[in-house]
Amino acid sequence: MTYKEKIDKARLPQHIAIIMDGNGRWAKERGFDRIVGHQNGVVSVRETTEAAAEIGIKYLTLYAFSTENWGRKKEEVDALMELLVDTIEKETPTLNKNNVRLLTIGDLKRLPEGAAKKMAKCLDDTAGNTGLSLVLALSYSSRWEITNAVKEICEEVKDGKLNPDDITADVISRHLDTKSIPDPDLLIRTSGELRISNFLLWQLAYTELYFTDVNWPDFRKENLYEAIYNFQQRERRFGK
């Protein structure tokens, strides 16, 4: 019996977040440049998105590019941006065919103008879709997001729109990039690394964590279903 067959469709996680790690390691093991790993990782994005849509997941968030990634070698960053634009253009028709809506979180003002325009067009073209919401974390880091939220809240207090005594966890959540997205039920990280790397720190408070040794370019549908099955074997307590 496959993991997909073992899954209880009545107890699916509503939101799955993934740290797509291991592209560079995958490429190095095969004697390729790092960008080849990123190119092969696109196949995994397609497979995972299709799998999530097929089984009925509502939100899938992929950590595509962190603010720290801007510090990589210029050649790799440029190649990643080119890959991003190319992939967005090619995949938009497929997203529409599968009723997938694209969303983004992160400091998109840092994206090159061409990439930002292509992204904006894809967001607009898929806005009416009602199936899976695919959330790309681009130029994102949780500390940047939380810092931004604090600045916005301080401005509201300064302008007399908010009393400091009225600042609650809900108020903070409403100032995050993910304000319209439920917190993840399940976080998956590939490549065997055991950390969350400045990703959704606020939102992961009660998220179940799942780590796999599989490098991202080798991650396929059955790997996602295995993670979901593992999630369903756990008892969630939400701190109680």
C-alpha cells in the first residue's frame, strides 16, 4: 500500500510549508554547478504542487529565496532570478489548468524589475483560482517580516490609531505578510538539516516538524504523502 493510500483524507493538514534544501548538495554529489541543482529542483516544485492539489491541501508555502540568499555569489543569484522568471512564465498556464492560485510573501521590492513584473502578472492571472494556494516566499526572512510588523504597529501607536495596551498576538499576526494565510500545520525540511533557518518563526509556534534526508531535487509526490502520513500519526496538543 502506498503512502497516498494510507492517508486519511478527512484529517489533512490545511497548510504545509516546505524548506526546499539540498539543491547545491545534490549538484555537488553529481559534479555539477549549483544552478543545475536549482534547475532540477523545479521538477520537485511541480511534482509537490500537483500532489498537494490532487489530495486537497489548501495552502502550500515554499521557501524559494531568503533575504540571506542575496549574499550568495552574483552569478548564482542572477541565475536563480532568471530561473525564477522563466519558471513563472512557463508554469502559469499549468497553474490555471489545475485551479492553483499563486501568492507571495517577502520583500518583493528587492527583486529585479523584470522578475517583479513577471511575478505580478502571474499573481494577477491566477487570482481567480479557487483550489490550492501556492505561496512563494521570495526575498523572505522571518526576522525581516517581524521587524516590519513592529514598525507598522509603532506607526499606528504614534498616530493614535492603536493603544499599546491593545497590542495582542492577533494584532501582530495581522501585520505579518501571512495575515490572510492560516499558520502551517506541517513544516517539511529536506536534505537532513535540522533547523528552520529564519522561516515563519512566528507562524510555526505549534506546527509539526518533519525532516527528511532526501535532497530537494529528488523529492517526489510519494515523499510528500509520506510526510502527511507521518503527520497524521501524531497527537497535536497546541501547547496544552
